[in-house]
Amino acid sequence: MGGAFQLGTGFRFEEFTDGLSNTLLIGEKTVPIDGMGLGWLDCSIYNGNYFACSTRPVGKDSPPTTNPRSSAWTFGSWHTRVVQFCFADGHVKGISDSIDPYTYELLGQRNDGMVIPDY
């Protein structure tokens, strides 16, 4: 089991056995309001200075946030109660910052074989 990305490993679409439309691929990152433009707090995937810039966990211990003061290493935004994600099939959907943690974790897995509840 695993997410869409793992260090040093590439995956073919056929390895997304839960379905491309059921697997998170990329999402908005959390940048604290006081951290705009500051090194690792506001780096991008293209920033070679900080490896972790292109990583964020998806799981019950790392819920998405819309708190502009959060410095948690999670997906997040400053939108009202929603964080935007692109799924592996290319569609984009806003996910509530109050999504059930178990459901959120399932969306982060590409091949666990579990049915994702409505969210």
C-alpha cells in the first residue's frame, strides 16, 4: 500500500488500483501567513534548497488545514474551510478541512482496496 509518490519510486497508472479518480495526487500547501517568502516555510517543488518542499503527508495524523497561522507540514489553504486537490485522473476538488480523518487517509492511498465513504 502507499500513496501516489514515494521517494525514489515511480508508479504507473495501472498501479493505482483504487482508481485514479479516488487517489489524491497533489494539493495546496500550508504556508503560515507570517512565513510568506521565508525559506522552507514557503518553498516550492522547484526549490532545490529544501528537499521536503515537495512533500506533504495525507493521513489521519496530518489533517488538511485552513488556519492561516498554521505551520504544520500538511496540505492547507487560506480558502474558507476547503483545500483544493488534484486527483490522479486530473480532476480538481475542494476537500473540507473537517473531512473525516479515516476518509482523508483512504484518499491518500493508491492501492489499499478500501471503499471510500462519501465526503
